[in-house]
Amino acid sequence: MTTIRTLIWFALAALAMVGAVWLAERPGTVTAEWQGWRLDSSVGALLIGIVILMLLGVGAWMLYRWIVGAPVALLEGWGESRKKRGYRELTQGLAAVAAGDGAEAQRHARRAEQLLGEPPMTLLLSAQAAQLAGDRDGAQRAYTAMLEDDQMAFIGLRGLIAQALREGDQTTALGYAERAFRLRPQTPWVVHTLFDMQAQLGQWRTAQETLDTGVRRKAVTVDKGRNLRALLLLERSREAERDGHPADALELAREAFRLAPDRIPVTRRLAELQLGAGDAKRAIKTLERGWTAAPHPDLAQLYLRASGETDPMKRIAVARRLAGLKPNDIESQLVLAQASLDAGLWGEARRQLETAGGSQPAVRVCRMMADLEERAASEPARVHDWLARAAAAPADCAWRCTACNTQHEAWRAVCASCGAFGTLQWRAPGSAAQLLPPETRAELEFAGTPGTPAQVPLPR
């Protein structure tokens, strides 16, 4: 490009030189008379004079434009300088927030607001700085002011949700979450937060509508949506039973089982309703399918109850039938061990317990071994040994929340510790974060940052 420009300039200079030579060879004369004045000149001199006059005219016009536009230019330059300083204050304020210096962040926020004169750009910094400095009222005012700007309203709502949750005002937080959901129903954290709050308040139908929207908007995967929908139907089944609608309760439980037969509470709920309706055969089929997917002691007790057998020896055959569906699972071995204990078959009970315990028997196996030694009239020392081992043995599977790792005595839809819905799983103790997918762990980490709802996400 530079070479082309150079060639163009050379071409223009050559043309000028050729023109000058041509005029010099043909001087000619020009005569002009005006108001008694007479002017005699050559053509070349006349042309040069015209060019000079044109240049003087252009110069005069530019000088006039500069004089007239100087005040405006000065004001624009001053305004541009203010903007630069404002952006610098804004950047330094954000750096102070990142460093955790609330007072410094507030100072920069005030300066940025004065210099920029554009509240939407400085409101977030003001809110974050106030929050960091412990000024709840200041943060509340900043977040509320964001609602007046269409582009900042969503961020303002997020901050207000976090403020309300920290103050324990769930009703206000729910209102803000519903408004944020209307603005951006495709945003995962909005779906997660609103869904959990609705579930915590027992609003099962509205929670289901939120979940369905989240699935349609792809904020929740289809598989997770199916699983959560099943648990919502389970809770609606309980609600229908409390309201005196047993037929509706059974239908809702049946639909929940169709969606998630691998969820232990869903299997148990449907089997209990079927037994209550006098349909033991269907209850047995339900329990067998659920046991194949996820064995659990509660399902074993329901299965023995549904069989109608009361004789201990006959109950062993029932237990064998159930255990045969999942022969290598520890729950199957413990079912056979308990049935053998009840029937007085010490040898069979011991064999099943040794298989279930392996080299490091858990607490439940140790206690059952102690019970076995006591029933078999063994030496008291052996009973005490097994009880001592139980005190130091690995913990058994229990209902533990995959979001906060809190243990619960029985399954419940909403974790009593963190408020997450559907996160209780029957599992051994361990790091809940390690059991979650990377995207869920990232959401859990992000939930604790300033200005964001301290709300656990939907279970993964």
C-alpha cells in the first residue's frame, strides 16, 4: 500500500512539472480592465495568483471554523478526559472489590459515579462495594436502582435475591426470583433458585411448572428433569392422600414410579399405597423392580410384609427370592442374614454376614454379628468384641445430601440443612463435591460469591 501511494505522488509531481514546462514555452498575455484599472500579465502568473487566492480562502475558512468550534472542542476534550478518569476509577474500584477492600471500593465507586454520570455503569460497583463493607442498606439501594434500567435489571434482581436470602426473608426472595425467571427463564441459576424456593415452601405444582420450563429452555437436562418430576409427583401424591384423595395419590405415585423406578422413595411410596389398597401382588412386582434398580432395607421390609408370610422358615424363602434379584449386593446378603437370624439358622446367618462384611465390616454388619453371637449363646467376650469393632467400623450407607453432605435419619424431599430438593441419596459417607459433575461443583463454588444467591443448584 505504501509503494502505491509513493508511485501516485511521483506521478502527480511529474504531471505538475510537465504542465509548468508547457506554460513556460507558451507564455501568452492576459489583459484585464476594471473601473479604470488595467492589468497586464502572463498566463502562468495569472494561474499562480488564482491558486494562491484559493489557498488563502481555504485557510481563512479553516481559521473561522476553528475559532467558532474551539469552545465545543474544548468541552468535548474535557468530557473525554472525565470519561477516562471515570473508567480508571471504575477499574480501580473493581480491583478493590476483588482484593476484598470494601472502603477503598466504595471510594472509587463514588468517584466513578461523579465522573461518568452514567448510573448503570457504576451501580454494580457501588452494590458490590457496599456489600463488601457490610453496608446492607447501601447495597439494597444500589440493587434496587438497577431495576430501573432494562440492561441492569436482571443483575439487580440477582443481588436482591441474595440479600433477601441472607436476611432470611424467603417470601421477598421468591418474589424477586419469579421476576428474574420471567426476564430470563433460560438461565440455569434462576431455574435452580426459584425451583428450590418453591419446593421449600411446598409449592409442588408451581415448582413442576418451573421445572418444565427449565427443561424446555434446556436449563435442565431431560434426564434430570424426569428424575425431579418424579419426586415432585411423589410429594403431590402425599398431598393428595392428606387431602383425602387416595385414588389420585395412587395415580400420582404410579406416574412417579414410571418416570424413576430407580429412586428408592418412589418405589417405597407406590408399594405402600398398593399394599394399603389391598393389592399385594402389584406391590411385590413394584418392589422387585425397585430392588433390582436400587436395593434398600425399607424395600426388603415391605417385600416381606407384602408376602404375607409370618413363619420364620418360610420367610427365608421369600428373602431368597428377593436377594436373588441382586445376589452380589450387600443389602441382599443382609436380608438373608436377618431372615436366617430370625429363623435361628446361626451358621447361614454367619456365612451371609461374613460375605457382606468382607475384610472391613461396616457398623451394621458388626452389630448384627454381635446379635448373632448373643442369640447363639456364644461367649460374652465375642459379643463385646463385635460391639467394640462396631464403634470403629466404617459408617453404613445412609440418606446423605449430595449438595451439603448432611446425613438424615429418613428420606425427605427437601434437605433440612441446605434446602436443596431431591438431593438425598442412599450412600456411604464421602465427599459430596467429588460425587457431583464438574458443572454442578462450579455452580456450588459460584453460589458463595458476593452478589449471587447462596442457593444450591438442582441435583445432578
